[in-house]
Amino acid sequence: MSADYSSGPAAATGRDVSPRPGEALTVLGLETSCDETAASVVRLTGGRAEVLSSVVHSQIDDHAAYGGVVPEIAARSHVEMIAEVTRRAMAQAGVGYDGLDGIAATAGPGLVGGVMVGLSFGKAAALARGLPLVAVNHLEGHAVSARLGAEVAYPFLLLLVSGGHCQLLEVRGVGDMSRIGATIDDAAGEAFDKIAKALGLGYPGGPALERLAMQGDGSRIDLPRALLGRKDCDFSFSGLKTAAFRIAQTCETEQDKADLADSVQNAIARQLSDRSERALAAYAETHDHKLFVVAGGVAANKTIRATLQATAAKHGFDFLAPPMAYCTDNAAMIALAGAERLALGLTSDIDVVARPRWPLDEARALSDPSHRPGRKGAKA
């Protein structure tokens, strides 16, 4: 199940990929883990990343009628779109395959049918063009995504908050991350989407709930606070989700819905802030470089971003989040993660597999899983 990396000649092609510190690397990234087919070309020079192109084909219209992502529909759309999206990204970048140093493709975690599409396309292109292949953990892409907007030095404290994941990590570099805390049940983005669905806001729910919350007064509605008194940095959103779902059934007016939306948004922001505060305090005891990075789709929520920025400032941390375009799923972050691995001389075997689950801190996930491991492996 592992996605091992080799040093020296590229395992897929035999091409020499010895570490080249400071040398410019141009990498094509492919992302198909959920409901966006994306391709991007990124050039990494030293610590500076330049996005030469970023093309994203969204499947929102394909899934809207079902109120959520249908894996089979997503995979079929990826098959139909991957070649054209990649062609457009290469054309926008003004780069041909002979101008690439490698190809990076998401190998998990995600909807495995979709992951297989992008990974298989990446394998075929790498073999046909004699280029190194780098299989990228989608979450590692989010972890480095803030480096797409600024030169960011390692290490830093990361809050990765998305539709499927919510965790705090110390990031020392690609392939070198330690989990500090994680959700023990639902992710924050999942709570946003499920509550939005209960309010009849359609798909995608998170952005719709944020817009509705702007018209509400959340102080009218009390929602439960989870894990009060716990000394760790874990999260829990299932109780909030259940309580909000029940209240949604009693909403009689649009104002009632707006008030609930605002209360939900504030409750999620409060919990993210509360648990992050513990991690910030602990991190500051052992690190002089105080940088708090927030990444993932939920980082695009303006209320949550502002709340976490204030939390970072309270503890004397600099705050950074990716540009809005790189918070949600995109291929630029995959290309960057691939380029950083390539700079270290790390490449993937051609028989690397697609993984529905792939923790960033795999050792911790196996020894102390946040969720009970199933046949797909440990989640976090």
C-alpha cells in the first residue's frame, strides 16, 4: 500500500534525478482526487515557486442534482477531461514535455476511482516522454500550498482543514511532518456541507452557508462546544453537526436559517481557534521560528481565516494562508510538492498504487489512529 520513493535514477524511467539544490525545476502536476480535474505547470527555483499555469475543470454541475459528489460520475468525468485539461495547462505555460523535469500526480488520499485516472495519465506521460514520476500525497500538496504565494521557510505549524480532513501538524519539509492533533470524527468542511444540505442550500454547501451567514445573527442560537477540558489538540464536529441538523428542521423563516448559519460558522471557527491555541502554545516552547499556516478548502472561509489570524497574533505567530485560488483542490500544489521531492532526488516507481487513505504522519496514524483503521488503512 505504500508509495515508496527512490533516490538516484528515476525508478520509472532510469533518468538521473540526483539532487540539484538551487537549480530550476519545471514540473507538471495532475490532480483528480475528488470532483475537480486539474493540471498545472510550476517552476521551482530555490525556495521560490512560480505558477506558470493552473487549469481546473469543476464538476459542480455534474453533482449538484445529487447534493454531493457521486464517485462513479466523478471518475468518468476525469477520464473525459484529463487529456484536454493537461493540454490547456501546457499551452498556457508555453512549455512542451521537453521543457519538463518531471511529472507529479496525486496518488491519494481521495476517491480511488478518480485518483487512478490522474495517476495513470501521469504514469503514461512519464513513460512516453522519459520523465521522472513523483506520486504525491494530496494532503502534502495542501501542506505546501502556502508556498505558492510566498517564500516560506520550514518548519511551521500547520492547520490543514478541508472537507475530509482536519489536523494540526508540525511541517519540517516534504515527507517530514508530525501530527499534533486531528478530528476524532468529522472534518470541519464536512460539517459545513452537511449542515448546509440540511438547510436546503444545495451543493457545494460550504460557500453557500458562508454567504447565508453574512445575513444572520448567530447570537440567537446556542450550539454545543465539544471536548471542553481536554488537554490535547484534537477536534470533534459530530455533536455540532447533529445539533445544527435538528435545529434546521425547526427553522421557519429565511432569517432563522441565516441565524443558524452564522451560529454554525462561529462555532466551527471557535473550535478551530481553541484547539489551535493549544498547539501554538506548545509549538512556541520548542521553536524560535513562529509561523502558523492554515491550508485546505475551509481556509477560504473569510470568518475562519480572520479568527485564526487573530489567534496567531495573540500568541506572537506570523500567519499565512494560500491565495484563495490554491485553498481548494488544484494541481499547482501537487506540482510544487512534486518539484520539492524532485529537488531532493526522490521519485516513484511506475507500479505505485492509488490510495484511498494516506496519512501524512503514517507512523503516528498506525500507532495512535484518530479513526479505527479499516481495509483502506489508517485515515490520520
